[in-house]
Amino acid sequence: MLRPGFRDPVHDAQGVFRAVLDALARPGTVQPLATRLDPPAPLTPELAAIALALTDRDTPVWLDSALAARAEVAAYLRFHTGAPLTGDPARAAFALVREAGRCPPLSAFAPGTPAYPDTATTLVLALDTLEAGGGLRLTGPGIRGAADLALAPMPPGWPGALGDNRAGFPLGVDSLLTAPGRVAGLPRSTAVEG
Amino acid sequence: MSEMRGPESPYNFAYLDEGTKRMIRRALLKAVAVPGYQVPFASREMPMPYGWGTGGVQVTAAILGRSDVLKVIDQGADDTTNAVSIRRFFAKTAGVATTTRTADATVIQTRHRIPETALTEAQTLVYQVPIPEPLRFLEPRETETRQLHALGEYGLMHVKLYEDISRHGHIATTYAYPVEVAGRYVMDPSPTPKFDNPKMDDCPALQLFGAGRERRIYAVPPYTRVRSLDFEDHPFRVQRFDCPCGLCGAEGVYLDEMLLDDTGRRMFICSDTDHCEERRAAGHVGTEGA
């Protein structure tokens, strides 16, 4: 039986988008993310909410192996978004990662092109812990001075890989970090120190 | 189902269909991630002509939620045709609260001024942009300007400013004065008077730019360096006004010239009508104030 999507498609999608917009515009802040979703496991409500709010037939979506292993997840996303699923992370507009500890390297995703850096992948990670303060030190656009962000589990190669990603600006992958009820953004413009 | 605004509202919330909003929202997220870079988007026909703020309207429609409070200004004024029309458009199609008070607004759509009242982290400023490409009048081909942005090659813009100096003795560009965002992209701040350029720098509010006819969206995140281009020996300067506002006596604000009669009598008053009204309500009176 297919699980339902947003109860109120217009306003739920708007709420999720504004949380994501605030998160990306203010790296280091953790935004509340109300979802009211109960997607098939192991898809988390936060990953599902971002997918339902932002993806459609124009956006190829890549699923990590934990999500791709469950047919219910693909069926749920296909039905509610119409987005084509792709097996190639370098072609993905959005990449959903359930197991952040086994996330592929950032270089596996699309960095955009010099003329069109907006064609880069948006990486959406499900984490266990996401807290303002401690952990990574962030500087860059959207941040007043510096901000600290703690996350776990840390994807392989991070935070060094984020430094390489920043070095390629204006190319690079933008990341959305989610944990139950919350979202934070790590756009490619953010400089990260461990 | 989303609830209707009134028993038989024929509009989706904020006019645009959900697919269009998603497309604009994705463009906005990439615009925020690459500050100052112009993201192409599939601009829609709106029930108003190009040149009347269709880009700003589409950005506002894509971000607006039920709890937002919208303010719309046209050259600083809340009460001119463009501002009144757009405010009524969203009151009708989204049912959101509207205001003329800068401090009460969560979303402010503007053509093209930045309010005198300092913006806060809780606010988003949406600019209506006619020509988003700062290099367009120097290089008409989009393929070439896109390449120049990709290479970060902005020498052409400095030549243009230098030609101002050689012709006029100073940089004569007074509006749409080019800025460099976060040390990378050169951006057209829309035809804001250059007086407002310093307010874009390190601003607590999120700044979003929509160009409907030209189909571009770009952004400046909060607390981002926005530097007006200049030369060491000709540093960037804003306009200065000789007299305070005739109505409220405000100094250090942007003033509009008003002709009073056919003998050439004139006065200068605040361009930001809300700022002027609040000052007068607080008891400030200018030389011509009643």
C-alpha cells in the first residue's frame, strides 16, 4: 500500500522550501523542518519532504544503496514526484543519502559547468545528529563572522572533502544536512575547517 | 487540499502553479549557493506586462507562505501604481497580510530602493530587475557574457567606469552601479540608486533578484560582502544631498525632487514614504512640513 504524500501539498511544500532556503542562506544555523510524512523505511521523513517539495520530472534523483535496495522507496518517490531515478550520481540534480557514513565522495556528483554552475547536484543527507555549535567551523556568505556545526555520522573524507569542494568554487556540490525535525545547509560557498 | 481564499477563489495560492514554484525554488537555492551568479529560469507569462516587475512577482510567489507579511515599494513609495497593484495581486491570490511598515514586513518586494529602516534577519528583500546582466551594454551576446562570468573576466566593466572618469572627471554612473559579490561575481544590483549599494553589503536580510523578461534569478545571502567597483584614486562615493527632507527633516536619506508649481519652486522629500511618515508621526518636522 503506497504511503500518502504531503497532507497539504501547497503549504507543506512551501514550508519545507522556506526551511531549506533559510538553511542554505544561513549556513551553520539549524532550521526546524516540519514534515508530517510517514514514508516507507529507510527513507526518512526529512529526505522525503525535501524530495516531495523540490523534485519533479525535470530533476533526475539518485538514491544511495540503502534507499535503492527497497522498491517501496522508489515507488513512493516516483508516484509522489514523478522524478526519474538515475543510477549515475554525476547526472543527479538531487542525491538522497540515507547512510551518510557510506556517502560516495563529493567528486562523484555533478559540480556544474563554468558557464552553468547551477547544474550541480544538491546532496541531501540523513544524519543522526545535527547541532549548532561545536564540530565544524564555517565561514563564508550567509555567516556573520563564523559559525559552528556538529554533525554525525561524518561522511567519509569530510571535512577535508568540503575544503576541496570549496576550492572549486563557483563549481561544486551543495549539501543539505537533515536530522529528525531539522535541516542545515552547506552550500559550496562555505569554507569549512575541522 | 489547500484551503481557498474566499469561498470560490479561482487561484492557486500566490497565483503560480506548483510545478512553476518548484522550478523557481530550485533556481533560488542555486542562486543562494553561488552568490551573484545569474541562474536561468523558465519565466512565466504573468497577468502584468514585462517591465512591471514580473520577475520579482514570480520570486515573491515562490517564497510566500500564509504567515508572511508583504510590503511592496516602487522607488521607495508604497502608494504608487506598481506597488499598489502588486500588493493587491498578492492580497487577492494569496490572501497574505500586507503592510507599508518596513519593520512589520517579512517579505519586501522592491523596484528599486532599499528601505531606510535597517533590515533584519527575519526579512527577505525581493528586487524587480529589468536587465540582470551588468555587462550587457558592453557585450550584447549572452554566449560571451556568460563566458566572461565563467572566467571572472571583468576588465570591460572597469574600462566602462574609467571612461566615465575620462569624460566627466568622476564615475558618473549613479544607478545600477556594478557590485562584486563575495569576491567573485560582478552583479547588477538592479537600477537602485548607488546611494543604496552600501546597504547591500553585510546585510542581515536575504536578498533575492528576479528578472522576468530576461529570465534570470540571482541572490545575495545575508552577511555577504558586496563591494561597489571603483579605483584607488576614484573610490566609490554615494550621492549627498544639500538639504534635509522638506517634510520630516531627515538627513542622510535618499531624497526625491518634487516640483511645487509652474514657477520652478521645488522641494526635496524622502523617497522612502514609510520612513518619512514614521518620522513625522514621531514629531519630526522639516522646513516645509505642515
